[in-house]
Amino acid sequence: MDIFQFFSPKISKIGKRMIVVILIVSLIPFISIEFINISYSYNSLSSQKDKELKTIIIDLAAYANSILHKAKSVVEELASNPLTKRTSVDAASYNESQLWSTYEGKSWDIEQNLTNLKFEEQWNPDNDIDPEFSLFLNEVSVTNNFSEIFITDARGLVYASSQSVPGDFLQKDEDWWIACLQTSSRTFIEFGYDNSTNQFLMDIITSVNLDNGTFVGMIKAGYDVTDFSKELQAAIVSDTILIFSINTKGKMFTHPNSSLVGEEAARIIPITYQSNKEIVDELMNETLSTGNCILWIDNIEFRTGYSSIGNWDIVLFIIEKASIINNAIIEQLYISIGLFLFAIIIIVIGTLILSYSLVQPVVTISALSKEVADGNLSVDVANDIKERNDEYGELAKSFSVMIENLRNQISLLRLQNFIVDNLEEGIVLEDNEEFITFVNPRIVEMSGYKEEELIRKKTSIFLPKDELVTVEKETSKRPAGIISRYETVFLSKDGIKTPVLITGGPIFSDDGNFNGVLSVVTDISEQKKWQLVKDRFIASTSHELRTPVTIIKGYIEFLLKDPDIPKARKKRIYDSLSRSINRLVGLIENVHEISTNKTSFFDIVPHTVNLNVFSRILQEQLHLLYPRRQIIVNQVHLINEETVIFDEDKILQAIHNLVSNAIKNSSKDSIVEITLFLKSKGLTVSVQDFGVGIQIQDIFYLFQPFSHKDSIYSSKGSGLGLFIVKNIVLAHRGYIEFHSEQILGSTFVIVLHNN
């Protein structure tokens, strides 16, 4: 819930922020002062608590040291007692079996490696060598809080105990035995857990020596740490203070709860945190390093302190559950909070009055900006705000100018979008990582993709794989500021390939950074189509020009070789030369007419042709063209003056093309046979070769231009021969057919109708 709604539901956002800012500015000094006061009180009380704890822990450490020192002194006095020395010497006079049977022999089992069966036997001093000495040991043990005292002779054989037999009959070479003998003071302290008594003990071991220094035995006394813990805790009057100690192995040496003695140190903190090793480590380490520690657990403050207990390798810890905020501090805090709340009310009321006059124009302009953002450009600021002689008036005027400029920009943008959307060329905009950010409708139409499918895609989506390397070479120039212009293939979603011309211009920011590329994609399929027509026309013209030029060249060479040719023969040659030259001129005129789109390359000029003359001319031309090949021209049903109407030059060219293919597709010694038939319906011309024939799969492409199916058996040829033949025959309203068998050869037949 908005707390400002309680005061006024019409408070603007900026007014609310003004109130918050003023509150924060007012709150900072207050918090700073209160923090200083509380910190001072806290530090003062904290220092006092630390001193109290330090005093307590030092006193307790001294008290604990006196108790442990007393226990040590009792054991050392026992070792120096003449009675102890005498009994040790007497025990050494017994052999092992005597000592064994004498000292509670019923409780020992030699066959089980001297295993103690004391749980089944009660302690009886009458079974010992010196019952009075055993009773003396028992009295010392009870009086001085020892759980057990036993003594061995110099051989390490136990011969007396204060309460029960020890764990083993032979104690020599135990760790504590060796450690004690290696100690210069011949007194050794050890901490451990006694499984036989379920007690955590501090073992005090000292050697028994005669006045002359002779070693005669060893005393081991187990001090009951549980009672020692209770004595220490009893010395503390406060129930908020806990005393415990830690030995060198990190185990608790003392604790008021006897069940925790010997446990890990983690057990000293509240039960919910015993498994949190980090908290324990923090408490122990900081206490040992700084002398004290403050730790918060479950919103309760714990203060710690420590002190070593003499030279016992035992660290005594003290923990107090304390509260540092007293009633005076709480009372002071309540007064400060009351004053602060009163100040807040005054500040809020004053800010409401101030914000209405200062913020209202901003609120109005903000509302108008939201309408503009929603697309309403007809709004404007009220005149009373624009007429103000302050910053708000300037803001209102600037806002009105901005709206007007925005209207103009949007109109211009709509015009630009209309132009881009209706361009015949495709527009693609890429960012500097070559991702598409914009395409116009023409690209969508060409590609077959939806606009949303193309955004954030690479432009390689439009390219076949075999074009990628070439295009990458061009596009790599763009970041250097080079405009690239190249032809490639545009691949649609359906796999349709369209030849295109791409012009890509790099886009740079004002600071010179490369931001992307604007590419214009132009469909040049029509240009390519007309270029192909042009190329085909040139190739076809070259093909047509070759025959008359070759004939003219042959006749000229023939005349130069034999100047004594008969006049009749010369006349025929001159006539053939004239026809070939006229044909050459006609082809050149055709080239001119076609270039000016006046006529077609395959337009014909039919005229009456004498078939005998036609046959003779054909033979002469073929002889000149292929002097080393055997070409036979047959005439069937022809009389001397038989005539037919057709374009002689075109039909000659068609026959030449068929003969050329026949020669290419047959061996050098193979025959090519031409037969002219004159029938009632018209003229039929067949050209037969005995070559390799045409494969079935090539028949479909036989009369298509540039297919080279008419020159399958030769690497030569333009691929236009049969294409030209077909179009010449069709121009005469005739038709062409063929028969072919592989290995046996092929036959092409031209049929021309009389009409």
C-alpha cells in the first residue's frame, strides 16, 4: 500500500520523491547522533564487562591451578613416603608367580595376556602383600578426589591399588611409563578416558626412588575431572556464566555437565549450533588471539574470555550471556524516535504545499508525454504554462516545438517507408555483426520468407553454398568503408535461384565506428536473359557466316590453282561466288536489322529454285568444304527443269549443318549420303551418316540451343547447328524428323511443302 495515499491520493511521483529526499536528509543527522550515543554506551558497558570477565577468569585460573597443583603434590608426596619405598622394595623380592598369586590372584588370567577381570571381583586389601598400605592408598584416593591409584615395582608389575586392580598386571613400557622416565622431573601428566570407570581423568604419574636415587617403582593416580568441574562452576555466583576448559587435544577437560567432559569443544555452545564448526572456530580462535570475543547466537550476545591454568597445558574459558542495552539507552531511543516522527509530519505537510506549485506543471507535461508515446500527436501544452516566466515555461515551449518537429519527422518517415516498400529493388539492413535488422517487402517477396523469419538471421540465408566464399570476399571490404558491387545468386526459401546485383554501402556512426551495411538487391534475371539471347545470336551468326566464307575461300583457291578453267566452269564458279557473297551480305544485313529489332534472324525470302542447279551447287560447296570426305548426293524423281519455292541460302545452310554433324559423328572413312526427293506434297531432303548414333537420354535436348547434343561425339561445335536447322525448317512451315540407332548411325529428314 502507498503510504502517501493516506495524505492525498493526487500526490505526484516527483512530489513523493521530494518528501522522501527531505526525510532522508533529516534522518541522516538523527541516525548519526543516535549511533554515536549508542556506540559510546555500548563501548563503555562492553569494556566494563570485559574487565569483569577478565578478573573472574584470572581468579578462577589461579583457583584451578591451586587445585591441580595440590593433586600433583599429593602424588609426589606419596612417592617420597618411606612406606611407599619400602613396599616397592619388598614387592621386588617376590618372583612374578608369587606376586601374581598373592595380589588378588583370583582376578587375573595368565592365559588371556593378563586381562583384568576386576568387574567380577570386588577390591579386597587383604589379598595384597601389605593390606595396610592398600588401605592407605584408598584413603589418599578418596580424600583427594582421585578415582584410582596403583603402584608397581621396578619391573613394572602392579602390586597394590587403592580401589581395584589396574587394567594390566604388567605396566612396563606403556607410553606413560616411558614418558615419565624420560621427564627430568620424573613427573608426567596425561589426559585420557578410562573405559573401565567411564571417567575422563587427568593421570598424574611419578616415579618412586630411594634416597640414593635408585628407581624402585611407579605411581599412577587418576584425578577425577568431573568433580573438579563442579568445584570451578560452584565458584561462580552468576547463573549466566559458564566455565569450562580445553586440553591440548581440543577436548573439554572440565565442564559442569559431566557428560560433556572429554567431548569436542563444539558442545559448549547452544545445542542448535553444536554442529556448526565455523561458529566454534570463530569463538575459540578469536578468544585465543585477542583475549575475548563477542558472538551473537539466536539474538543473544555471548562474551568470552580465557586464561591458561598455570603450566598444565589447559586453557580455561568463560562464557557469559549478557545484554548491553540498558533501560537508559532504550528510554533515550524512544524520545529520539518521538521527536523524529513529529518532524516527519511537519516536513510532509510543508512538502505537499511546496510540491503542488512546483510539480504540477511537470505532472501536466508528463501526462502529455504519455499521450504522445501512445501515438496522439495532436496534444499541446496549455498556454498558461507556456506563458510562465520561469524554467517551467521554457520547458512547455520546448515541448510544443518538439511535438511539431515530431509530426514533421513522422510524415517524412511515412513517405520514406512508402518509397522503400514500393521499390522494385530489395533493401536489406545489417548490423555490424552481419545480422539482418530490416528488410523491405521486395526481399520478402523474392525470398519467400516472412519478415519475422529473417530478422536476426545472417544474410547467408539468401546464398547457395557455392557462392559463400565469393560473397565473403566482397563483404569483407565494407568495414574499411568500401562500397561493394557484385553479382551473385539469390536463393529463396523454396530453393529458387535468381541472379541478382548487390550494392552494399557501409554505415558508420558519427565517431567513425562501423555500424552495419545497407544493401540494395536488384533482380537481373531479365538482363541475364537478354544477355543470353545476345550471346546466342552472336554465336548463331558466327555459325552462319562460317559456311559462305569457307565456300568463297575454296572457290578463290580453286581459281588461283587452275587459271585455265573453261568459261562455262568459271561462270558456274562466279555464280556460286556471287551467291555466297550475296548470302554473306544478307547475313550482315540481318545482323543490323536484328540489332535494331526490325526482323528475326530466321526470317526467310522464298523464291523459285531449280532443284538440279541446287543439287549441283550443293555438291560443289560440300566438295570445297570437305575435300577429303566421301559425300554422296542422290536425286530421286527429279527432272531437268523441276522447281520448288523456298529460301535457297537458308536450306543450303540447314543441309550444311546436318552434314557437319554427320561428319563429326562418324569415322573419317565413313560415307555421308544426301538424298533429294521430289514428291507431290513437296521436297524432302535426307542426310544419313553411319556413325555412332544418338543415345536415348540425349534425344530430348537434341534441338535445344547450346546443349551440344548435336556434337556429343566431338568436343567441337557451338551447340547451335540443329537449333538453326529446326528454326529454318519451321520458318518454311515444314518439319524435321530423325531416326537413329547406336553404332548404325543417324538419319535426319527435312520436309518442305509446296505451299
